[in-house]
Amino acid sequence: MPLPSQSTALFLRHSTNRSPRVAAALEFTVDGHPVEVPDDGASLMEVLRDRLGISSVKDGCSPQGQCGCCTVWVDGKPRVSCVTPVRRVAGRAITTLAGIPEKTRAGWGQAFCAAGASQCGFCTPGIIMRLAGLEARSGEDRSRSAAESALAAHLCRCTGWQTIVEAWERYGTATYERDWGAAAQRAELEGGVPQEVGAAVSLGEGGFADDTVPEGALVALSDGRGGWALGETVAEARAVAGKVQGRRTPDDRPMPLEIPDGNWAVRLRTSWVEPAYLETDASWCAPGGEPASPLANGGAFGAKVASPLPGIARQLADEHGRPVRVLWSREDTVRHGPKRPPVAIGIDADGRGVVRVARTPGVADAIASVAPTLVVEEVDIAGPPTSVDIRGAGWVEAAVALGALGDGSQPMASPGGGSALAQWRQGTLGIQVQGGNPLDEIVLRSYCIGAAHMAYSWVTSEALTVDPQGEVHDLTIRSFGIVPASRMPPVEVEIEPSDDPPVNCSDAVFAAVASAVWRAAGHPPDWPVGPIGD
């Protein structure tokens, strides 16, 4: 999306343009305190985040109501607040993560930290509210199935679900002694950016850009026409933008590339895949200042490395002489954020072949780093932007295709230095990893399970529908095909002890699991392959 200029349409709704009609007042309680707000059509999430400053209520998909990050309690029962009109909670009691008893909140933070159930920490406050509500109602029933069923209302892209269910099982009993510096070092190696590790992260205190916006900042949203709609609030900016929320298409997902002609022993085709990080791109900047990083406490699997929002925030702040908060909606991240590029691969029995790939700067070098025997053909095709910064883009597909020539007994090595061997064992993924000194096995195991989930989900169910003109049609977070907790197979991780320097190994796990799952499915040429049996 271009930076704004004199020719770019900008809209600003000033107070003089507001309707003189005075909205009726609504009264309810938030965390035990009485609140009165106007009945102006706002959602409960908007009131909690933007008017009351409760940042533990996260916005990962609003107004889709599909990710669960904004979950709170209404009269003690979990509810997604982004699709709850505030008028519906008049006279009722709202509880956020900050409002549950301190002992309970600390217990969940400890359980999530001890199990490695939080990485960036964006989705976990909503999940904790869901599980805490379940725990209060379930009594002695601590079954995994109960937790997995509750998690159906949520999405987590980092952890692979298993560690979250383990945190549910460990609540109230979790104790740990950790070297937090070593844990953060391992998290940075795996996540690609500096990260914090600790109970506070699980409670949503990871320093996300949109949680640190100064009071009085203008809000800038994409207007869908190449410009930015500005308002004093998110609601005002949305009204100015006048966009209609996109939905999931029922259309088929055609493969964008054809496998080159040849006598191939292995064939593989993929489509565009959405990274689906939960915290959508956000930044803010004061006039003359440095913009807030959209990376916050997570690398977004490489997808935010070149986010344009910090530059836009800086320019708009300087232009308007006040802080400006720039946000992408979930729909914006799908339309404008980078995707994993589609490939079409053919390899002969001798390990030589062709990789046809959507033109992406750096992808040929990435493929050559693991598969020098393959010729790379970059193709211009209409579609969303692609990037080699996405986890393993290009090289994983090539390595997996080459691995299909063998018997699956050889580990996958990543350019980052780590290696992993994955095997499908009667419905369980068994993984052996070598990443040098583990530093912190809880963090390393968490990243390995998260990478396993991402690979399993990618091979079996993920893709985007893109029409011949290059327009993405899957615009809701549930349309990406991410495997939920109830359908994720168990993952067993064996970490090889080592005194060697620590290196990234979750990327190798990502490749190894993709290879093992594809092998278990019988190597059908087109991904996603659908569910696989035991």
C-alpha cells in the first residue's frame, strides 16, 4: 500500500461534523466499577479498549468475532466482545482479565509460562478468560476434551494448541525455576526478533504497539481506495472509510501454477498461504518521533519485517501535528500483507528438476541454498504480495519435495543451522530436534510444537482463494483453514542435548513435519491434501 501523498485521499472527521444528537446513556459495571457510556452503537470491545484503556482485551479480527482474542465475561460467562453491541450489556457485569482475582490471574500466568503455552502472548488473555471460566464451572472435570472444546472459539498461531491444553491441566500446580535470560535468548532465536518470556507475557503484557498509543492520538484506517480514513476514534475512522466487511468465498481454490512438463518422480503444487499472525499490523508515531514497531513481542513468522505502517504513521503524524495511530484490519492484512508464494515442482528420480514459483525477491537464492540441483523459474502471476521473509518460503517446499525421494529416515536441515527428524506414528507426530544448546527446553519445545502445528495445518488444510485477477476472496480469519485444537494430533518432542552454540531449529521442524505429513498422506501432488488417517 503506498505512503500517503498530496494526491492520496485523506479524510478527517472533526468534532464540528458530529451529529448534535445526544445519545442515551448506558450503565453497567466493568471489573466491579460502575461505568456509564453513550448508546452510540459502539461494540463492547471498543468501549473497553479505546474508552476505558483496558489493553488485555485484544483485537485480532474485529469485527469478525472469529479469533477469541477479545473474550471477556458477561455476568460470569465468556463472550467475544468485538461483536457484542455495548447496549446489550446494559445493567450487567463485565469482567476482564484485570478483574479476576489476583491469585487466579497469577495462577494462569504461571501455568501458561510453565507449559510454554504463550509465545507472543497476544491471543492468550482471551484464552485464559475462556479457560478460567471453564475451570470455574467444571469443578473436578479437568479433561483435555473439555479444554479442546472450549478452545474452538479461539485461534492461536504460535503454540500449536498442545501446550495450551497442558497449561489447562497444570493450572494450580505449576511451579518452575527458570533462567529467564536463556529463555528469552532461545525465544529470539526461534522467533527472529527480541522477545520476552514470563508470566506477564501470557497475560498480554508483551508491549504491543496498539497497547501503547498515547491518549488523544488520531486513528488512521485504510479506506480501501489507496488512502487513509482518519477519525478521533476507531468507530469514526471506520465510518469515514465506509468499507463493507469482506467474507469467506464458497468458490473452489484453483492452483495458480502448473507443474512443468517432465518425467517426474515427485510432483508438488501449492497455493498462496496466509501467515495468519493474530496481532494485525499496527503502529503509531508522534510528530518528529520514531514510530512504534509492529513486531512487538513476536516476529509474525517474518510477515511484518517490511510492514509499511511505521512509515505511514510517521508521515501522517508530521502532517497533522499530533500522534497518529495506524491500524490494519484483519481484511487489510489479507489483502496487503505478504504471503507464502505458490510453487509447482517436478523432480526426477535423480533429484534434478524444476521449481516454478511466483516471482519473489530472494526466493531463487533461498531454494538454491538447500536444493542446488533444481532449476528455479520465477513466474509473474496476479495475486497478493509474496515475501521470502515468511518462515521457510521456497526452501521448505524444495527440501520437502527432494525428501520425498527417500524413505523419510533423514533429518531436515535448515539454513539457520538446526536439524529435525519427524515421523508420523499412528496419529502422533514424533520429532527429534538438534539446535545446539537448548538454553531453555520449555521455550524450545513450545516453538517446535508450534512449528509442527503450522506445518501440519499447511499441508492438510491451508490455502487462500485468489481469483484470476489476483483478488483474494478469503477475507475472514476462519477461512484460512487453520487446524483447531480438536483436530491437531499429539506432538512428542525429543531435544538432543548439546553444548554447541544455540541455533534456530523450529524452521527445521517446520520442514520435517511437512515432509512427514505429506509422506503419511501418500504424496498427493496438490496441497492442501485434506485430513490424513492414522
